[in-house]
Amino acid sequence: MIAVVLPDMAKLHDEIDRFRNWAPPTDRRHGEWECGYEHWTELWSAAISMIDQLADRVVSPDMAADLLYVLARDNEAEHVRDHLVQTPSVLSALAIYAIKSSDADAKWQIVVSVAESNLPDAADLIRPFLNDEDEYVRRRSLMAYARYAPEEAEKIALQNLTAAFEYTRITALHVLDTVDSSHLASSVDAMENDPSEHVRHNARELREKRQNKAVNPSGGSGGF
């Protein structure tokens, strides 16, 4: 495969420039600020066309940067992410580039997409994001990783039960449930005394879920 300049690369770059010219200053970006953009149809079309043209081609750093930018900004509708799931060769390439990205909204979507795509090297592609500087990226990565490397995910989840962020602890419990860990029952017992009501609520829900499965074995694995 050789790197080439594709016709839609300029079109995508122009659409990105138009979005950036519209985007409010950083201190005025709140919540789902990207949803206010009026030309998403054109931006989606340019990005999806670019992804299609890149299938089975080399993805250059500039191409990757543009696609990761649009992916990150499209973090609500997720049209670009959905198309990447259907284009595994481009997704795999972007996963490598995304490791060094500073945009958490690009990275968590890459991780989720890799997991959904069932890529043969999914565990290897997800692994670097487990230690990302962004807590949300780490959480989503661990949830995705559990599907492909349950033993490693279990070890990380057990460590995360004492993490400072409450949602990291909640995710740890759910990962232990996902991998059907033998440590889940004792972990739920411990987390029912957690200082966070959100954590305690999730622990109670997991206990009820497992107890219901014990009553109805056809629903899954046994209870505590």
C-alpha cells in the first residue's frame, strides 16, 4: 500500500476549517456545544467519504488528524464512529494514531469502536488506553478490554475498587460482573459501605441482579 493524496482530503479539510471558524472560544464551550453547528450534514458526508476512500490504503498522519478531529466533535450523534466500525482497516490505523491524541472524545470512541468491531487484535489496540491520562477514557477502555482479556481486566478492576473517582470504582464492579469474577461477591459487600451513594446503589443493583440469576439460572451465571 502507498500513501496518496485523495480527492476528498481537501474537501474534508475545508469542512473542518468551516467548523473551526464557527466554534465558540474554549471558555464558552459547555456541555454538548458541538450540537449547535448547522453544517453537520456536510461535515459527516466529507468524513464518511474520506473513510471510504481510505479503506485498504495507508492512513497518513494528516488524514488521521482530520478524521480524529471530526470523530471527537461528533461525540453525540456518533455517525463517524458508526462508519468506522464498518471500515476496520481505517479504524485499526486510527487506533494507533489516537494513542498520542490529546482529545479524550476521540480516544474513547476509538476504544468502543475497536471493541464493537471484533478486530482480531482488539486487546492490543485497546491496551494502551488503559493508562490514559483521562479518567473517562480509562473507564471506557477497561470496559471494552474485559471482553477480550478478562483475566487482565479483572486484575485492573480489583485495583480500581479503591480509586479516588467514584465512577472508576463503579466501573470496576461492573467489570468484575462482566468477567464473572470470583471476587465479585466480596467486592459488592465491601462497596455497599462506600462513601458514595452512587457506588452503593450500583453495588446493591449488582447484588439483586446476581440473586435474580440464582433464582432463574437461564438468565445467566449463578448468584452470590
